[in-house]
Amino acid sequence: MNGSIVARLPRSLRLLGTRLAAAARHGRALPATLVAATVVTTALSLWLGFRVHEQRVDEQRRQDILAAARQSALNFTSLDYRRYAKDSANVLKGATGAFKAQFAAQTAQLTKLVAANKSVSQGQVLEAGIARSDERTARVLVVADSKVTNSAAPEGQSRTYRLQLDLVLEGGRWLTSNVEFVG
């Protein structure tokens, strides 16, 4: 078994072991051992530092994705006929691709509809979780509630939305590229 372990060691570690054995034969074992321990400790420290850095980068990306998805869902579920131009502009600021094009194309029609019904929707994100993500894309599932008032329901109605948001990283920002209502 020892032969197989030695065979799997990287060439540089085998060479280091060979040199340590030679140093021990010539009475230089302690300095050689200290040098070897320093090299191994330095390599291990660099590797661990790199891993910690990778974990921090991954966690920051995860937090950025969730923050963008929460804001996008909040913008999408919070619309007021008295300031619909500003509210729809907020949705478009966090959008890209087909979703942005589709929402922009419907804005004029939605503005008329929202104004005619005096619609007000105040959203609240309850939960958000990343279903999948990589360096440039993410899919986030969001549960949001909103209270909707309009001319047909002046006292308001509560609505719960389950949304699937697809996000892409563009220009250092996570933007929503697709929104689907799910289950």
C-alpha cells in the first residue's frame, strides 16, 4: 500500500522527500526538515487563503443575486396609478432582454389600465431562494404578497405570488431577464 501512496504523490513532494532522506544521511536533517516544514506550511496557507477568498466571492455573488431578485419582485408587485411612470421605470431599470422588451411594449397599455382602475398594489417579498446559479446566470424563486386596491375593490384584496425570476449579470449588475408565475 505504501508504494501506491508514494506513487500518487506529486513529483515535487517525492523529490522533497528524497532530498530530506539524503540530508538526514549527511547530518543536515534538522535544517532540511525546517525548510520542508516551512514550504509545506506556506503552500497550505496559500491554498487555504485562496479557498476562503473563493467562499467569500461565492457568498457575495449569492447575496447580490438575492438582493437583485428581491428588488425586482418588489418593483414588479408594487405599482401605483398615481406614479405609474416612475414605478414602471423602476421595473425596467432592473430588467434586460426579452422581459425588458415585453414590459416596455406593454407599458403604455398598462398605464391606461392602471389609471382607469385606480390600481394600487403594495408588494412585500416574503421569501427568496436561489434554485440554481453560475458566474453569469441565476434562477431565483420568490414568494411575495401584495395588497391590491382598485375601483372594483376599494377595501383591498390580498394576493400571493410565486415567481420564478431568471437573472443575468450585465455590466456588473444582476438584471431580470424573465419572470414567470409558478404554482
